[in-house]
Amino acid sequence: MNVIETYSAEDTFEVGRRIGQRAKAGEVYTLIGNLGVGKTVLTQGVAAGLGIEEPINSPTFTIVQIYEEGRLPFYHFDVYRIGDVEEMDEIGYEDYFYGEGVCLIEWADLIEELLPTEYTRITIEKDLHRGFDYRRITIEEG
């Protein structure tokens, strides 16, 4: 387990960028954290680390956004609004989770039963006592 403390959005972005630079084909990352904690900022960093230059936004209404311009395909899931895990079957999630790209799944705790046995769990937490922009990022391999 690796715990990283950041004190700005730029620092959080940089953590993501380093993850993206080291990411390998077939890896799955889950991203857990409350609304407004910086999940999108970290995701933008991961994309930058993969060499993706187009804007990265949360795929709130599409479940998955696909970016193929980087050194590996990047599949960015946001399952916050998913009503039923069957919706994941409809988009063919297994092709992404077990494919040759890198998956990052926001709100992955909502679809835990579908996750592969091995993935990296990233949790982002705020602590307002440490400052408005403080984030505690915990990375657990598993």
C-alpha cells in the first residue's frame, strides 16, 4: 500500500500522470472517492501519462469513454449513475477489463462483483483540517 499526500490539484494530476506513465496493457485501476474529491483531475493525469492530449471529462452519461491516441488505449468508466450491473454487460465491459488497454473505473465499488481478481485500488480522500486542497491518495495493489 502506498499513501501519497497532495496539496494542490496540480500535485494530484502529477500522481495520475506517474500512474499513466507506468501503466501496462491489461491493467485495471479503480478510483474511489466522494464527489468533488479530485477523481477527474487524477484521471486527467493518468491520460496525460499515457500520452493522450484530448480533453478528459467524466463520462457521466455514457458509462465509458474510449481514448486511443496514447501509447495504450485508455478506457475511462464512470459507473456512478449505473442502475443495474446488467448495463455493464450491455456495453461489453469484459472486452475492456480483459483487453489490451488501461481501464480506470470511477465509483468502482458499485460494480465490485464484476471487477477482475487483480486490479489496483486508488482511494482519494479530503481532510479539510489539512487544507482545502489537501488530498490523501491511497494506492493498493491487489
